[in-house]
Amino acid sequence: PENALPADVRRNVAAIGRWIFATSSRLREEGHGDLDTLIDVNAAIREGLKAKT
């Protein structure tokens, strides 16, 4: 089945996913870094998904 979300929303979600993956990979490789932004973005996504259920 086709995804019912509008194309721009799908693109934005994909872009956020790429950013999360790249940031997580960089932090893992460096072994240190500020996780606050990554945590905040993931928390915002979680809260947004909870609001839709």
C-alpha cells in the first residue's frame, strides 16, 4: 500500500531520519559529544507520535 502522508511530509521525515542517523554515527565514532539536541529531536518525534494515537 502507498503511504498516505503528503510527499512533503515524507521528505521531511526522511530528512530527519538521515540527520538522526548521521548524528548518532558521528557521536558513536567520536566517543563523545553533546547528546542534548539528538535527545530533544527524538523526544519531540515520540511526543508527536503519541499525540496521533
